[in-house]
Amino acid sequence: MADLSGLAAALVDGSVEVIDLTSPLHSGTPILGLPPEFGQTATFQLELISEYDEKGPAWYWNNFHTGEHTGTHFDAPNHWITGKDLDDVSQVPAQRLIGPAVVIDTTAQVAANPDFCLDVSDIKEWEAANGAIPKGAWLLYRTGWSKYGDDPAAYANADANGPHTPGLTPAAARYLAEETEILGMGVETVGTDAGGAFGFDPPFPCHTMLMGANKYGVTQLRNLHRLPVTGAVVIVAPLPIVKGSGSPCRVLALVNK
Ligand code: 23J
Ligand code: MN
């Protein structure tokens, strides 16, 4: 039995800190741009219903319009063809939304090369230093990319050849899918795959492998530099959209101060 009253007391006295890993959601929040022959996701938009006015004298509220995959969001297994018969976002068990976090940091490599892709050797080096990635963990991939998160052009880092943002090699995606029991992977970029992943073999290996293995993706995280390498607990809270392939989500980390 876990010490939940101890945790509750630690939350109240601040000895366990809650760190928000979520990017703010507004009309300027960066979205993924796919090649123009494909359908495109929508930006986040608020539509005013009333603001203490004739439409509602004592209340302010909005409707909103958004893509499922806009801003900090969750990729459910059915998002990809490899997971098409697996859970939609409403079916993902709540027990599998919370877990220990491990942080793999490649900020230095990404600063030198924005197309840097985490490889199996990087994961094995991390495991040699820190122990095996625990069952039920969120693997958080720290790249420093969130520093561009308020500037959509810098965040996409696109040229004539497409976007240049970090990701995983196909071999690393396969390793995480098949050789680990992680819940999924969280990243600082617009998607879990590298900007150049359309040209990988297979294309979009992280989506292909993780979704096919009933694992999850979480994107556009911030504040990963505030987490310990191991020891945090991460809570990912997507909306239970029936038949949804994902959802904008709040991502919170509990950290011992
Ligand atoms: C659809 C196609 C390709 C990609 C994505 C979506 C995402 O990154 C996403 O948000 O799931 S790469
Ligand atoms: Mn997505």
C-alpha cells in the first residue's frame, strides 16, 4: 500500500512540487504541417459565447475549435494504421496514464544538429548509467527544443527540404516498442517523430512502432529541464473523446524538492 496521506501532506507543504509540462494553448500554438497533398490539422481557436454582456450578463464562456493533435497532446494507439484495432483515446486505461518518468537528455547533440535522432546506443548508454527503463514509465526525451515553442517558424525549423527537428532512429523506435515496457514517449517537439521522418524507412517510425505496440505519444512538452533523470511521477490527462485518435492534454510532473 502506498503512502497517499504522506503524498497529500507533501503536496500541501510543497515538499513535493508539481511541475507543469504543458505548453499554453492559444491560436498561435504551433501545429504540425504535413506535405500539402495530405489533410492538415487545425490551430486552436476560441469562439466567444458571452462575456458579461447581453448574451450572458453574469458569465464569460467560449466554444473552442481545435485539432486532436494540436499543442501538448496525446497520441492514442488508433492514431496510426499499425494500431488501428487498439484503443481510441477514450479507451486508454486511466491506470496507464500515470507512471514514473525517466529523462534522456540530448540537448547538446541537438544544439549541434537539429536533425539529431536518438539511437539505440544512446538508450543503452542511458540504461548503463541509470538502470533499465522501468516498466510503466514515461520516457521523456529532452532536446531543448521547447525554447522555440513560442515561435512557430523557429519551432518547425523548415527549409525547402521540410522541417528539421529531432526525433528517433527507426532502430530506436523499434527498441522502445519491442524491448521496453514504457507507457510511451514524451517529446518537446510538435510530434514524436523527427521533422525528416517522412523520408525514413519506415516513414514516421516512432508512430509506426509505438502505436503498433499499444504505446502512447505525448508532444510539445516544456520544463523537462526541471525534472530529475529518474524519480519524478508524470500524469498525462487527455480528454476521453469517444473514437478520438488523441487529445490536447495537461501533463503534470510530481517531483521531490
Ligand atoms: C499525422 C501524420 C504524421 C505525423 C503526425 C500526425 C503527428 O506528429 C501527430 O501529431 O501525431 S508526424
Ligand atoms: Mn499526435
